[in-house]
Amino acid sequence: MAKCKHIHRVWAFVRHYLTAWNTTGEGIHSPYLFRLVRFVFRDENSYYCFSDIERRRELLLACKDELNVVDYGSSGSKEGVHVSRRVCDIAKTHLESARMGQLLFRILNFMGQEEKRPLEILELGTSLGVTTSYLASADSRNRVMTMEGSEAVLKVAQGVWRALRLENIEWQAGNIDDTLFNYAREGLDLAYVDANHTYEATTRYVRYLLPRMVEKGIIAIDDIHYSEEMERAWEEVKRDPSVTTTMDLYHMGLVFVDPHYLKRHYRINV
């Protein structure tokens, strides 16, 4: 099974590389999305917080502490399965890459400048808190809510945030199938979905989030080419009537709901 997934991801990467645009915005009709691609996707500047966050990643990759982790995603169990994992192994396999974390930071920085107000951000799947740190660092006035299945993993993430002096993060521990669907807040500017990498869970999470986004809100879905199941979920999300534009960045898919956008689906190299 693992070998089949690896082969699938290699093929998906080759397909994306051969068919995606290396655009700097040309051909994108919406002025807002044009600016997003030209001034955010192509921004190679290193921002003030990047090195501090990446130092935390390095410490996590070197940490051999054992955690008693509750795994909901792969087990399919409502109660979850308790497994023992080292922090360094979780960091190696579950953390978002620096490139994608920094892209999320840049997107939020851009959105904040455009909207001229603090943003509401929701993250599904905290893991060890590195991506959460990028989400929270874009603007200390932004409010970040993050949800994580395992309390032991969340405690490590909290240590990361304390070290980085991030005080605009709220969190909920427990099965995201419970915590998300009890989450009543609306007016979300960005929702980052990096939790249960299955067709059923991903489509269910996105359906719940779509009516809770602001007009120019973005749903970012991690690992849309992780498996055939995730690709099927991505295709269904694209077909949703409330979704206007999507951008396939290979490692991540961006979903836009602004009714003023044309129904377009872009593949873009970043």
C-alpha cells in the first residue's frame, strides 16, 4: 500500500510539473487573484519570523522524546487509537514544509493588507505547531484557532508557541469530527485543512467550512495529491456550486468562494 501511494505521488508530481503554469499572474482575470499570484506566490523575501520558526522545527526534528499519541485519522475509530511516537518522527512525517508554511504566512500578510483589519483563521490539524506559528506570526492582531486530535502532541505545540512568544493562538484538543462541528464561529478569512487525509473527512470538513467563509476567504487543503482518495476529494470540492475558483499548487489546493470570480481551476507552480 505504501509503495502504491509513493508511486502515485511521483506520477502526480510529474503530471503537475508538465501541466502547471509558471505564471506571474498573466491569464488570471480577477485583479485580486492576479495580485495574489504576482506579489505573493513569487515573493522570495525572507520575513522576520521565518528563521525563528525554522529553528523550532530543527529542535523538534532532533527531539527523541516519546509521546502517547491518540490517532483518529488513520484508525477510523471514534475513540482513536493510542500509539507511542517520538517527537522527531512526528516532525519528519507530519509537519508542513517550510515553503508551504511561509506561503501561508505571505497569503495572510497580503489578505491583511487588502482587508485592513485583523483576520479570523482556523487550522484543522495542529501537529507540533510549526504551521500554526506561521499562521499566527503574520499579524499579532489575527485570531488563530487550531484543532488537534492528540493532547500530547498539542502540549508540544504549546511549548513551541511559548518559545516564539505567540499569544494570539487558541486551541481545542479532541477528535476534530467533534470539535469542528461544535465550532460556531463564522466569518473565517482562512481555513487550513491538514487533518484526516481521507475523501470522506476532507469533503465533509470543506462542506462545513464553505458557508462560514467571508467573501474573499480562502480554504487551503493540504496534500491534495497525497493519494487517489485525496485527489477524488479535491475534484469534488472543485465541483461544489459555492466554489468559484481553485488553485492547485501540488502540495496544497486553494479554494475561493467569492461570487465575483469566474469559475476557473488553475494549476500553478510555486
